[in-house]
Amino acid sequence: MSDTILLAHGSGGKLAHRLIEETILSSLSNPVLACMDDSAVLELNGRLAFTTDSYVVNPIFFPGGDIGRLAVCGTTNDLAMSGATPLYLSLAFIIEEGFALSDLKRVLASIRDTAREASVQIVTGDTKVVNRGNVDKLYINTAGIGKIPSEVNISGANIAPGDKVILSGSIGDHGIAIMSKREGLHFSTELESDCAPLDRLVADMLSAGARIHALRDPTRGGLATTLNELSDQSGVKIIVEEEKIPVRDEVLGACEMLGFDPLYVANEGKLVAFVPASDADRVVEAMRRNEYGADAAIIGQVQQTDTPCVVMKTVLGASRLIDMLVGDLLPRIC
């Protein structure tokens, strides 16, 4: 087999079959995927969550992860934010002619390892190859299916006045890690993406016996944009305290140098939760026992309002309106 991806690898002929059998299936094979039918046949009962996403991150390899880990984490996290247990993923590659086969194998190994961490199976997929220059190295599309327990009802529309706002950890890590790699920026300590699967963290939160009204992972647009989306969805006022929002010194320094606000920088391994005040401490305690929630903190609360909005209480004691991001602060970060 060639050391690079050729247009013929996307033709559906012998080279395409060899690529699937010798490279992709050898990395990801499981009984469902091995059937190689046009659709995966699955056995599921009850309420399901279904999501899809595409990944065009640049660069495809970055500190703390790569496009493969990002694709699995992003899709399983979307399922987990509805309280679902992720079960199955589809995986489709769009590959540029000339892409190194060794890099594809590296991405596949990352997908395999991350899928194992998230206890999710890759059960179907597709591969296309396009002319050199018509795509930037590698794009990945995924879809995911998960099962929602009958007693779980999590939605951005469920947020209620009096709820506490809980953040699972520091913000801005992913976006700044991507930007530093892309632009060749160097800091005294290496910035790493927080890219991580959050399904087990959510399971730990649910097992605490607490009520969880809403969950969301603040990816593109950062925490500020996510809070505004949720404020609009539930028609509430969300008040957060600046001093309680964790930001790593390295991220804060990079943001100051680049002129960014960490509130608007993307994350790929954090979640924000809305729970009744009486359950908040119990949820935080459960989160801190999980490696991906070790720095969980209550950062604010919800109030009733006629005009949905997000307000921050600053470290100086003032209050300022936090609006939704306009435009694209950091393009191609996922």
C-alpha cells in the first residue's frame, strides 16, 4: 500500500477496500462494525439521544489531543449533556490526496483509545478522498446514539430561578492550546487542550441522587456564549462571579497578550451544570471525585427576570453584562 492517500483510495475499488480492511478496520474493529453492511443493526429500547458533528480543526495534531480524540470527545459529550449514556458512533473521513498514511494511522489509534475510554463503539462509517487542495488534510464527521434513563430529564429549557451554576474546571484551555500551536507561540509552560470525554463525569453527577436541570459543554464561543444560549432558552437571568471562574495562569497570560477574553475561548473537556441550590454541594462533591471534575466550583446562580441576560460580578465589585460572541474569535478550533 502507498505511504500516502491517493484519489484511488476513495474510488470504492480495491485500494479503497484495502484501506478500510487493512488500516481502518484493523484499528477499530468490533462485531457490529465487522458486519460491513450499509447500516449498523443495533438493539435499543427506551429514550434515545442522537447527535452529529463535523471536525475541521487546524492543526490536526495539537498539545493534549488531535482531530481523532476531538471527534470522539465532542460527540460523546453532546450525548452526555442530555444525560444519555453514549453507546454508538459513526465515523466518516474526508481525506486530502497526499495525506500521509502514517498520520491517518495515528489518528485512528487516538480514536480507538478515546472510544475505549468513553466506552463507546464505532459501528459504521465512510471514507472519501478528494483532490489535493480541495480539503485541508483531514476532516471527520461523526454521529452518535446514546440511551437516556427514564428518570432523567435534562434540558436547557429546565433552568429555574434559584438554581446554582456549576463549572467543572478551568476555561479557555482548548482554544489557547490550538492558537499557540497554530501561530507558533511559546510560553514558559506548554498549554494543553482539555479535550476529554465527560460521560463518566455526568454519570457520577447523576449517581449522586441530585436533580440536574441542565448541562452544556461550552465549546465554540466559550462559557459566555453558552450561558447566553441557556439564558435565552429558559428565559432567566444568570449571574456569575468573576473570582469564582477558574482560569489557568498560562491561559490568562496568553489571552492578555492576544487580546482575548477567556470567557469566549473554546473548551472541549468542560461542562456547566444548573442544579437546585439544595443539591449543588452534593453535585460538586461527586464531580470532584472524577479526574475531569476535580476543580469543579459553584460560579453563580439563576434569578427570575423579564429580560433574559447574563451578568458578571467583577472582582472590583461592579457588574457587567456578558453578551454572546459575535463572529468567530478562533476559527477552526474544532
